[in-house]
Amino acid sequence: MALAEVTPLPSPLGPSDATLVAAAREGERWAREALFRRHAPRVNRLAFRLLGRDAEVDDVVQDAFVQALETLGRLKDPSAFGGWLSSMVVGRVAKVIRKRRLLLRLGLRGRSEPISLDELIGRECPADVAAELRAIYGLLESMPAEVRITLILRRVEGSTIEEVAELVHASPATVKRRLARAEELLREFRGRDAS
């Protein structure tokens, strides 16, 4: 998802994000609700794509909104609320993934329930493609959180290197290193699969 999509333009059906943020800072409940209604569907989709089918998606989105609304005073550019909120969602997803991996290593959590590809692709998908997608999602589960998130933001969401860097709070060089690591893991996966 390109950052231009993350930061909505003023809607002809309502006030701009900057106007809503200003009203929310003044304690206007309607403005907070309007920000939620405007941005919840998009950040929910983002969290879903980063985590996969998961009960924690709603918690991630809700926690990000609570954090954003509690810290509105820190937002320098009120018109950038959408991108700011998205970076909070990305940060929360990274924490969830790291926690899962730690609990798995400690034996306190079983493997995640496999992602239901029926929710992500059409039923007409050929069996060999579906099998490869299952394997790739399994590979994603094994990737470090930062590598996985960077790969999904770049390859699935279509974000530029600079947009990914902004969302993950890293330099473009760090994003490029993470992408190179993800591509290396994908090549290794394809090499194992071909043999």
C-alpha cells in the first residue's frame, strides 16, 4: 500500500484528517469516532496481511488506535494521521510476531494455525499454486518479524523502500538489507522445493 493511500485526502463527505485530529485533541468524541471509522478498514486489512488469519488482528488494530488517540499531541502533521496510525499497527504486529516466536522457542506455544488460503485466494486456484502458497506462508512464519514485515510491505502492499522505511522506523539501507535477506530465504526455499 503506497503512502499516498495511507494518508487519505480530504473527503467531500466529511472533514479532513487534520480537522478531525484538531477536534479530537480538543476532546471531541465524534472526531475520534470519525477517525476510527475512516481508518479502521484499511489498517485492519494491513494487520491481517501482516499477521495472516488471526484472532489477534482486532487486538492489534484496537491497541494501535488507543495508542494513537492517547498520543495525538505528539503528531506533528495532523494530515498524516493515516500513515502515523499505520506505523503503529506495523510496530504492534512486530511485537506480536516476536512474542509468538519466543513462546514457541520456550515451548509455551504450539505452531500457529495454518493460514486459510481460501480467505486469501480464490477457490479456482490450481492445487500446485495453493501448495506453494502454503509453503511460502510457512516460510513467512519462520522469518524474523522485521524481515517478514518488510517483505510483505514491499511485495504485497507495494510500498516503496522509503515508505517501508517510514512505516518500520528504519533507514532505507536497513530496509534493503532486510529485503535482501527475505529474497535469500525465498531463493533457498525455491531451491529446496525444486530438489
